[in-house]
Amino acid sequence: MASIQIKGGNRLKGEIVPQGAKNEVLQILCAVLLTPEPVIVHNIPNIRDVNMLIDILTDLGVKTDKISTKETENSYRFEARNINLDYLETPAYLQKGAALRGSIMILGPLLARFGKSKIPRPGGDKIGRRPLDTHFAGFQELGARFDYNEQTGFYEIDASNLVGKYILLDEASVTGTANIVMAAVLAKGKTTIYNAACEPYLQQLCLMLNRMGAKITGISSNLLIIEGVGELSGTEHTVLPDMIEIGSFIGLAAMTSSEITIKNVCIEQLGCIPKVFRKLGIELEIRGDDIYIPSQESYEINTFLDGSILTIYDAPWPGFTPDLLSIILVTAIQARGTLLVHQKMFESRLFFVDKLADMGAKIILCDPHRATVIGLDKKTQLRGIRMTSPDIRAGVSLLIAALSANGTSIIDNSEQIDRGYQNIDGRLRALGADIQRL
């Protein structure tokens, strides 16, 4: 188990560039399976989850070449001409696929192009129940038949005759929508997906597929219409900056009273994220396509018009993303005022607050979905402790708390942070953080 050591209390200063969006690139990489022609993808983050998916694609037969230059950093060329479906039955695939929840999204492209696939039960974060029903229900609506083999641990799917259909999703699942869209682009006839997710990641996927020759309309809405085509061609795609990392840096700047400029954030794709952080009293200045956060000695949480406690909760896009609720919670620790955080989507994502309480935070865990934070107003510093990261977002929240704390903290199981944040220790050291790997 890897660990990170942080000596807190330093004010950071400088510029930082967000990495490519993890949640987008996992979809984009799976989409390269839809065509035998080359697909070039720029701004791919060098993080554990993405690298694991690239390994799976390479083992599956995708020719993968890194083509980065000074002008195109973190760029890859993929060519899925010679796919080996027999790899899906190997122990290596079982192990790698089960360790990466994003591997579920190779299903749609493989079903669309080859008419069959199988996948082990995916793994991922320990943040609560995330069923795959939306994916499989959508495939079934298109005509696929699937079966779970308890002895092998594989889902086996036959999709030899996919036909477009009207589909009403039970939930606006991002990965579920992406998977069904990728299956539908090569299906016969018209597919209509209602209650579709419309996050920027999903919009990016649809725009890329259209450049490849797909016919998708309704992009950015919750009603997607897909006219099936016979084949797709290659294309070139650039991944958006990671909005979760951008939000993490905003919270970090506020907690540590730091002056930070976040470069090239694609402001128009951030939705309500800047507005929600402003509700915590954090000053943000939009400078072109950058976000400047000045050093603040204090910040005060807004209240509702009737004076009641502010509640921040997650919702499908364009609502506030659940991946940033952990950051909002930890940022509120040093605010003036009280905040109720309501995590609606995942029932275990707030369980890391016991570690924050051990550091001196005033947090009441009301139930698995809600926590009340009573801000310290920077009158009392958190204290450094040793703790373990349970998942990606909680891990970075603990890292932010440690950077603001008095004394030394150690975060074990830091591999969880590396799953979603590229070279986080080196980039923060460049801003003045005292952080090192053990």
C-alpha cells in the first residue's frame, strides 16, 4: 500500500493546469472499438484508471501508440482493426476488468460491431451500490440477450441483431447512456433514448461519434435520437479539462488561503460549479478561460432567503455533480457558518467524515446520505493525523484537509487518489505544498 505524507499549513501560490477529464476519456477510449480506422485522442490523463483501460484495449488487440509532442501532450493513436474476442475469456481479462468499473463501457461498442461480448462484474469505488441494470436493460431493448454465469463471474451477451427502439431509462446514468448510445449507433433503424444523461462528457462522446459518421441529434438534452449507420470511420478528439479537478483546486485554494490560477478550464462546460463554490463565500474571478482564486482569510456560507441553513446536494446534469460533494464538504470545514451536504446518489460516500472529525472538524453525520458541517471560520486549525483513503474523491478531500492542517498527515492507500489525479504530489509541490510519497 502506497502512502503520501503532507506537512500542512503552507499557503500555495501559482498556476495549475487541470488534466483531461477522467470520466470523459473512459468513454472516448471505449468508443475507439467502434471502427477499424485510426482514432487520435488528445489530453489523455496519465492516471491509474485510464492506464488500466488502455492496457485492456491493448490486450484486446487495439494497436496503441503514444504520439505526444510539445504541442500535443498526452496524445495517443488507437487502431482497433484486429480485435481478439477470445481475450474476453482469459483470466487476465477477468482480473483487469473486475478491477476497473469503467471497463463496463467496452460492452456497447463490442456488441454494436461484433454482435457479442462478455464482461466480468466490474469493481471500482467503495462508495455505495451502483447497479448495472440501466446498461443491460438498454441492451435488451435493442434486442440483446444476456446471462450472468455465477461460476465464471461473467456477464455473457448476444447482440447479433440489434434494432433501434424507443428507450425510457430508469435513471439518467452517464455510463449507462454512453453504453447504450455506442450500441445504438450501428443498430438498424432509429433509437430514441429519453431520460438520457446530458453531462459534458456524454456530449463530447456524441460529438465525437458524429464526426465518425454517426447520426445523433438532441445532444446536450435528455432526449437523444440516433439513426443507425452501417459503419463508422476514424477521427481526432480532444478531451475536456477535468471539472472535478478544477473544483478540487478551488476548494484547496480556499482551505489553505492560497492564491491560485486554474488555467484553461473551458468555463462554458463547468455549469453551476463556480456558482456553488461562491455559495460557500469563495471569491472567484473569471479571467478569459482561467479561474483566479485570491487568498482569502475567511469565507462565509450563504443562507437561504428565510435564514435557514444552506443545503448543497447532487443531481443529474445540469445539477451539481456528485463527484464534487466531498470537496464541498471539506471546504466548508473552515468556512464561517453551517452547511448541510446531501449526497443523494451514493449511500456510502460520506463515511470518510470520521477521519475529518479526528482532525478536529465539526461534522455531524446525520445518516448515510447527509452530513452537517459547522464551520471553524479558520479560528481553529485541523490537526495532522494518519488516515486511509477509501475512494478517489474522499482521498483528495482528505489531502485538502491535510494541506490546511497543523502538523504532519499521512494518507495510506494513496493509489485511490492516483486512480483519478495525475501526478498530484508533483503538481502541488510546484505551488509550494510540502508533500512527498513514502
